[in-house]
Amino acid sequence: MSEQAEGPSHDVRRTPGYVGAGCAATPQDDRPSILLVNDMAGYGKVALSVMIPLLSALRLNVYNLPTALVSNTLDYGKFDILETTDYMRSTLGVWDELGFTFDAVATGFLVSEEQSLLVSDYCRTCKDKGVPVFVDPIMGDEGALYNGVSEASVQHMRNMCSVADVIMPNVTEAQHLTGMHVGKRTLREEELLSIAQALHDRGAKSVVVTSAMVEGTNAASETGEGEDAARHVTLVSQRCRADEDAHTTLLPYEEIPVRLPGTGDIFSSVLIGRYLNGCTLTESVQAAMDVVVDMLQLCKDNDDKYKGVPIEQYLDRVAL
């Protein structure tokens, strides 16, 4: 693992023709624009219902292309999903005729093979034009794939790696994307690094792996378990060119034993918002980790945790 100074940050405001700089308030039309390709839940704060207000608070102009309409968060155990692939295809055609473009694209939950191919083709076109693409390969967590996620779904997400400037899987998703150490809950550091390398080899320039547990050195914590205890880390790995070694950092954190749907969407939103406003990737990841911890602490005693985080109440804690 190497902890090396990162390259230039991706502040899209520094591109030719962009007005505004730094963290000063900017007019709405001068803010970076981002297209979110993700599902929309009618009840509960996940996916687009979390990402739109968060990224707006982080000084982006936010547009969306829903991949599905979902009745409620899946944690309730009963739900309905309406796939929107035909609408997406028609909408992208209309946008192309109207000349709509975006400064960044972020993808999340994809419902089918047909939809994955549509989105990957669109993202590849954007990437070829220099537009950064962020991919959150939503497939599973805590060692298992979500209900309804098949091996074919995993393969479609693997194809998204090739169009990603930044891919943001949790460790379960990273294991399935690479086929490495699947089901292993605690990894050796070299195993986690090899997973990141495999994702780079599939085409991702930058890799962020969350929710990982790593054995070994420097694992002592408040638990008093000592040097052999597992530690929770988020991996940040960047490789500028295919013939270069990746620069990798492990960011430790203390786990909060509470589950709230949508925290992954909060994490990716803060990461993307900070990154597009000029922070380095590592700074952006650390800020996202800090916000998630803050939200978990604020909401851990909520009566109905299946609703997720009522993010509109806390935007002042997140905004730049």
C-alpha cells in the first residue's frame, strides 16, 4: 500500500468556459451539472430521493433519469417495482435531439440486462467526451447479493467498470465483481489490494471499496482486542495509466451497529459533490465517511429505521 500525493483534483469549474472557483457561492447556472441514473422510491429516503437534495446542497445542478419506480424501501419486505427502460431510451433520444449535456454522470441501481447495456453505452459516449462517470454497482451487502440479483446482473455491472472513472462498491459487491474472496468477511490487506487491482484491470480509473474488514497490523482499537483484531476500513485506490501502479490508501473508521437504508447513497453523494467541487478523491471519501457517521448517530434511535435518513432535516450539516 502506498500513500502518495494525489494528482490534480477534478473541479469541473476549472474547465474552459466554467465560471466560478473555489468554495465561494456561485450562481445556479454556473454550478456543475450532474445526471443521476438511479431508482426512485415513493416511500423512504434512498437513491434519488436522497441524492437529489444532497447534491443540490453540494452546489450541483442535478438532473435525473429514473431506472425504476419503487413503491418503498426494500427493508419493509414487500414492495413493487416498475422498470422504466423504454422511458429511459426515449428520454435519451429526446435529450440528444435537444442537445442536452452534463458535466458528470452517476449511476446506481440498474434493473435488467437491456437497461445495463443502454446505460453503459450512454456512459461510454459521455466518457469519450471527457465527462467523468461515477458508478455505484448496487448489488448486495453484508456478504450476500440482494434478492433478485443474479449472476447475469453481476456480469452487467462488470461491464460498467470499463466506463467508470470512479467505481464505489462495498466489499461484498467488489468481491462479486472480481470473483475474488467471495463470501470472506475479513480479508488480509493484500487480498483487499488485489481486489482493487482487479477492478482497475477491468477499466476503472479510481476504486473506492467501502465496508471492508482487514486483519493485522495497527488493528488495536477501543475494544482492546490488540494487534490481531480486524479493523474497518474504506479503500481508496487510483491509477492514472494502465502501465502504472495504483496509489492506495486505507481509511479506518469505527463501525456504528445500526442499519439505515440509503446511507450508501449519502456516502456516494457527498463523495461526488466534494470531488466535483475540487477536493481530492481521498478528501472526498473521508468527508463522505464523516457525514455517514454523523447521520447514523443522529438517526440511530428513530422509531422506523426502514424509512432511512430524513436528509432534508440535516442539509445544513452537509452543505459546502
